[in-house]
Amino acid sequence: MKRDIPLDDLQFATRCVHAGVYKDPLYNSVVTPIYPSSTFYFEGPRQTSGYDYTRTKNPTRDALEQNLASLEGGAGATAVATGMAAIATVLHLLPAGAHVIAGNDIYGGTYRLFSSLMPARGLRFSLVDMGDPGAVAAAFEKDTALVWIETPSNPLLRLTDIAAVCALARARGALSCADNTFLSPYLQRPLALGADLVVHSTTKYLNGHSDVVGGAIVAGTRELAERVAATANALGTTCSPYDAWLVLRGIKTLPLRMQAHQKNAAALAAFLAGHARVERVYYPGLASHPDHDLARRQQHGFGAMLSFDLEGGEAAVFRLVERLKLYAFAESLGGVESLIEHPASMSHAAMTPAALTAAGIGPGLVRVSVGVEDERDLIADMAQALAALD
Ligand SMILES: *Cc1c(COP(=O)(O)O)cnc(C)c1O
């Protein structure tokens, strides 16, 4: 097929548009068709088209998986129903009784899975400060089978040194998996830094338009990719062809969106850092951020998530969000529209008060997912809402 383009020599943005896309040799469609068929007929005994049942394999989902594997530099990918489905699928690669090391400020839903459901199924978790490789090294046990990395972390944008932590895991025979949702492969590629697996909530930047929930797992080796695909098929976590199609459409503009997102985020972070009502801004692009140098080394940009501590605590936060007109008061992130939320009562409400305090998530902390609107409008709206607090 003419459009069966060899990908290895192509740049990232070109692969966003073309990788995996061409699935219609009959009519030469330039857009991947949606194949909603749940089942595919056999041409004869043991003779299939390569597809037999959509939970297992589907041409539209294949297109997305090939695209994601190319963008992350992996050997294979599996697209699943949500980001949590991706994380749950990875945990099912582990043997009974396995021990997992993860950060103490991970995504709230991941924390819920790690702290409640999975311990009841026999997995054990140590939550440590992932910014401190010494603390990670000290947490290994005989049965440690997985090191879970989320960088930048949520909601405080702390960084983990991916190469250092993955080297520790490898030396001790454990798998390493990085949740790359906050940056997308445009800005960070953990497999190249030594991770075995990458997971995404494609709900966020990869789809980018706040109109689908989805997830993905990308594996560094063919053997691991096959184990992940078999596990997702057995669990039934794979995504629908419709959702795969939407995410694939979103990815085509990923580089353009990420450039616009992070330009706005840098401008908003600078504005907030200079505002009297704001006690502290957490954004890896600010020179004052403790992990700024690591961010420059490890990432291809600083991303578009930021948090800040507002003077006046929770009451001030709720007055601020009431006054804002452009920032929707909502969980989630990574869509074209700007969102603002209060981690202690929303995204991280599953954490106990003690865990919130230990992670440094205070009552005045606000998290912003900076969208792609005009930066002048975003700053003007934030300025009027902050002024109204006086
Ligand atoms: C949203 C998110 C998830 C979970 O993804 P869903 O699609 O909501 O299931 C996992 N990790 C991170 C970092 C996220 O932001």
C-alpha cells in the first residue's frame, strides 16, 4: 500500500499525523475508518483476516496503538478504556504477593487503587518521596516487582529522575512503569530513559479535547507488549473502536496544542509568581522550582500544569473559582479549555488528611490545567478574580 509509510526516519510531528493511520486499502481513506464490528468472519478453518473478535484486536484500535508505540518509542501498545484501566492492567502483570514502590503524591485515583483495592488482592505498596533516590533505594524488598513513576507529580509538579530510578529498579530485577499523562510523549519519553512501561490517561493531552475517557500502555519490548495485550484481553480492559478513533484524531494536533498550552502556562506562572495574594507557585519552568534543572535535562518542555498556594486557604480558593469566568471549576486536565480545581476537596479527596499533609497538599492549594485560549484573556481573568479577594 502506497500510504504504508516507514516511520523510523520521520520526525515526531509527522508521526503524530501518519503513524498507524492507513487502514483502508479498499477506498484509500486518508482518515482511519471506525470498524465497530464486534466480530470478524473466518475465511475458512483457522483462517482469519488477522482479526476475529474486537475485545482482542480491532483495526481502528490497532491504528491508535501503532501510533502511540511510535510516539513513545515502544515496541507495542495496548489502548484501553481509561487511564485507570491502564494502571489496573499493569498491576495484573505482577505475581501474587508482589511489592510495589510508588510516590507519596501520585494521582488520586492511582492512590485509591494502590491503597484500597489492590492490597485486598495481595499486593503491597510502599509510598515514598520519589524525588529522593536514596529513599527509593531503601524501599526495595525481596519481592519488589514494580517501581511506579509519575513525573511531574500531581498536584505539586515534583519531579522524579526517571533514569536514576529506572536504573535502581533494573539492578534489582523489578519492572519500572512511568505514568506520562502530564507531559505526553511530545515533552517526555520515559522508555528512552530506561523505563520498561509507560501508561497514559489518553483522556488528557493525547486526546486533548475533553470528549473521551481512555488509556494506554506502551511497552519497551515485544515480549512485554505481548504480555500486556494478553492481560488486557483477559481482563477485558481494551477500549472501543469509537474511542480509539477520537484519540487518534486528537493526537494529530498534539505538538501544536502542547506548544500553545505551555506558552500560556509559562505566562500565567510568571504572572502568579509576582502576585501578592499568591504564596507560592509550583511550575517546573520557573527557575525557583526545586527541580528546574532536572526538568531542563529530562523533559523537552515544562508542560502546562501548574499549582499555587493561595493566601487565605480554602475559603479564598472557593471565592476565587466563583469569580473566574474562563477557567471551568472542574477536575481533569489536558483539554483545550482551561480548568481549575481544589485538590484537597476534589482530585485528591481520596487521601486521608494525614496523607494530604505528608504530601504537602494544603487547603489553599489550587491546580490549573492551562488551556490554549489567548494568554491575555487568561491572565486578565485571573487578575480580576484575584483582585476581588481584597
Ligand atoms: C487522569 C489521570 C489518570 C486516570 O485516568 P482516567 O482516564 O481518568 O482513568 C491517571 N494518571 C494521571 C496522572 C491522570 O492525570
